[in-house]
Amino acid sequence: MTDRNDSRGPAEVKCNTGPSTACRQADIASERARICVPSLREGRGTFRVFTEGDELYDAMIDSIEGAQRDVGMESYIFAADEVGKRFATALAAKARAGLQVHLHLDAFGSGYPAFASIQRDLELAGVKFKWFHPFRWLRPLEYLQRNHRKLLVVDGQVAFLGGFNIRRLNSRKLSGDRRQRDTHVRVAGPLARVASLLSDQLWNDTTPIHPEAIPETPTGLDALLVPSHSRYCQQRLACLHANLIERSQRYLALTSPYFAPGTLIETALRNAAKRGVEVRLLVPRTGDPLVAGWATRAAYAPLLAAGVQVYEYLSRKLHAKASVVDGEWSVIGSANLDHLSLFVNQELVLIARDRNLAEALRVQHEDDVRDAAQVMPSQWRLRGWRERGLELIGRAARRLL
């Protein structure tokens, strides 16, 4: 994934998932959206990173209240609490004012009885409401795929995406030190229009990505929004992360609340560490559910042996998903580095070649590491048989996480 003017390599980066996958077909296709990781020029975007829920929610509400034409919103969790009701009030007001307002929520993450009254009020106000994959007896397997995206698009001009759900658990004012540690980003201009297209695509249940969502050639762009599935590749996020790791030269920082990505990404991490790249992986100390933590720890031994630095976050519940490569490339969005996010669920991430964004995420990663404990290889080798047995259970359950 190198720029056309970058002397370190070719203009394109190919998928490496094997000859039998959809990504192998991407390797031999044209540039138009068929390569999993495009070439991007270096830019200086107008991204804004949020790490506190109160600040993010205020900015999102301000954007909704300033909308002139339409508002589209997706969330995995939209709680029936103070935060959720605040958003519902803002959305309903815009619908009553005559704007087109869409709210697309995941039926598993948000479909609780307490939300019924909010849904009724929204629909009475004119908000177009839709559940993503409610359970259907005739299509039970569909329920396994969730919409894990968190997205707000206003007038096709401003968009917010990342890991924050809509609930009080992300608010310092309401939850204090119990609040989750998460990350979101605001984008504007062409990227927001892309976000609007992607939101419309999922709302209309049209699987192939809209042809305008990724340009004919990536030349001249410094950032793209990448959905987890496209017409050409069903493993695009795995390709993206693996190729970012493979192109790293100096420094690689990854933050993921769930870590069970599979062989492709784990091998890329080990190889990067072996060739001298400083690789830091930040994960939670305790998994939620517990088996997720066991699955994460099942990957420790080979990573530590290769020289990867593993840190377990201690301060709060970790929910942020972000990667930084060489102070230049960044990935931020809704996707965890686990099987469900990489291969099953609907996800959305921003990939950018922007040093300002990379620096903001790097500084946050450094702050998080100061609130974490490093897993030392010498100590890890001394872990007991109980811990090793739980790791085996976690490894066996990886494809369910």
C-alpha cells in the first residue's frame, strides 16, 4: 500500500489471503476498488479525534441540530437512557421540521423492550426507522451477522465514525471512572459523501458497494472509508490490516478490545517484529465475555517470542479500535481485530495517510500504554496449566468471537 511517488515499493499492495479467496481475484483485477488496500497520497486532512463521549455527543448533537437536508444514523447500541433519549429528541425534532431522517439500529445490540417507547416516538415524529437483521425463523443464520457500525452522516457534508455507541457508559458526566475508553473521528467533505452512500447502501439492503463509493483510481486521495464487505472481497479488513503491518518500517501501534484475528494478521505482526519494527499491541486485561480474553491470550506466546510488545489496559474498559503505522498511516473505525469483525459483521473504518491524524492516535496510544501493564515473555512462560487450558478453550472459540 505505497504511494506512487514512494520509493519503498510498488504502487499497489495485493491481498495475501490465498489463491482460493475472493481477495485472490482482487489481485488480478483492475485498480477500480478491487485491490484491498489502495495507494494514497500523503495529506493533511481536517480530521478530529474524540476520546471522550461527552465531547463527541455534543459535537454530534450540534451537527444534527444544524442539519439542513438529511440525517442518517447507524449504531450497534442505542440505549434507552439519558444519552439515547437526547439523540432521539434531536432526531425527532429534525424529522418534524421536514428533513429526511433515517435511524438504522442493530436488532441484537439495541433491540431491548425499553427501547420500544423511543422507537414509537421517533416514528410518530417522522423518523424512518429500521432494525438490522431482526430474528426471522425462516432465515435464522442471517441473525449471526450484526451491524457493528457506528455512523452519523449530516447533509452528506459531515460524518462521525468509530467505536462509540450511544449510551451513558461512554459519558464521564454520567459514568465517571466507569466509562469506557473509546475513540471516534469526524470527517468532512468527500469522505462524508462516501459515508452517506455507504449508509444508503446498507439501508436499502444492496450488497454490492455503490460504484461511487471508491473512485476509479485512488490517485490523489489521502483517505478512504472502507466497509467490511464489497462486491470483490469479503475479507477486505483482514487484507487491509495485514498489508499495513507488512509495509511498516519503524513503528506499529494497534489497539483492539478483542484480538483473535487469525493466521494472516498474526503472522504479519510476528514478521514485522522479527525485521526490527517496534510493534505494540494494546488489549484489555479482562475479556468481555471472559472467553474473549482467553482467545486473546492464546495469541500471546508466539507474538511475544517474535518480539511483539503486548500491553494489557488496566484503567477502564477498553473499547477503542485504532492502528498507527510509522507515524503516517492510520486506521480507525468500528472493527475489532477478531473473526466476527473481520469476516462476518458489517463494519466501517477510515484508512488515512495523514501525519496529523497518525500523531493524534499515536499520542493517545502512548497515554493508554501508561495505564497498562506489559506482558513480559519471561513471566508469560511461567503461567500455570489452568491458564494454558483456558487459552485452548479461547482458541477453539475464536470463530465465534
